[in-house]
Amino acid sequence: MIMGRLPQKQGQKGSQKWLQKLVNDSPGIISSQLQKKLQLPDSENITWYSPLTDDDFAEYQDQSFLNRLDINPSKVKLSDFWPKRGPVWDGLAKLDSGKIFLVEAKAHIPEMVSSGTGAGEKSIKLIGKSLAETKKYLGSKSPNDWSSTFYQYTNRLAHLYFLRVINNLPAYLVFINFVNDKEMEGPETTEEWQGAIEMLHSYLGIRKNKFSEFIIDLSIDINALT
């Protein structure tokens, strides 16, 4: 058993189901959207590392997600920035050129809301320090606590900061927002997702920030996957 490698069952509903289908059955859909967003040449290939059918649909966290992507932060170790049991990434991918994609998927807006960290006292101090660094770097003046309501989102921002700013690695956060998942009562339009994202960014004080070009929101209709 590899620490930080979390095998998953085949998803039966929601974002897990649709991301597994997207990555394994229709990767061209997301490839074309990423190529358009980043203005990549058609020859630039995307390789997926998670969630893959032949890898038990495993999701990765902590040092294991770095190992899976074969990247080595050389300036600061992840363990010095974030304690164990950090974010579990819905998906991982890389471009031929080395660009790194850390992927989060959502099928309905309430998934954007998360509870705060349940870490112990020592871990909370490290998390607080790293969140504060990230918040300062992004220029947020929000009085809202980044370790509470939208903690899942802010800890992903912190990991982007760790990779891109501290260790100079070409990382991107990719949020895949599925449309028309009626079973999960999800948004029926891209505009609904955009409204929710704008609200989230306003709450966190990052409507305009240094990561704007490195955070990619994609809207994918599940009808293209059925």
C-alpha cells in the first residue's frame, strides 16, 4: 500500500462519476478546452495520471501526488509547508511541455462549501501560516477566515502557491464544473457556475489576483459524456 494513494470505486453519480468518464472515455473534450484556454498548439499532448481505470481510479494526496506527477519541489519540501492528510486531488495531469494540472471537479454548487480543517494543534499552526502567506501574496483584504467555510478551495490555492511561487513549478489549478447533472440538482448553465465562482472569489477577497491566469474554470456538459 502506497501512502497517499487512495483507490476509488467506479463512481456511480456526481462529480466523481463524470470526471472518471471524462478522463478515461473522453479526454479529448477537456484537452480541447485546455488548449483553447491556454492557447496551446494542437501538438501539445496532455497525459493523465489520475483518476485512471487501470490504477483503481486512485486519487492522490501529500507526497504521493508529487511522486505521481514526477515533480520534485527543490526549494521547500511539501512537508515543511503543509502537514500530512492534505488535499486529495480529484485529478492529475501534465502537458508534454511540463505544465502541471491539479484538478478539482464539481457537479453542484453546494460542493464548493466545505467545513474547516480538523487538524491537530501543531498542524493547524502550519496550515494557518501557509494560508496567511498565500492570502497575503494574492493581496486579499477579506476579513473572512480562509480556514473555515471555503477551506477546500483555499487549501488548493495554497498548494498552487507552494508549487508555482515557492518552487517555481509551472502548476495550474483546473476546476471542472459539470453542467446538467439533474440527479445532483446541479447548474444547467455555465452562467450559474460563473455566478457562484464570483461570489466565492468576492468572499475570499481574490476577485482580481496574481493567480488569475493560473486558475482555469471549465464547464463541461454531462450530456457529452453519456
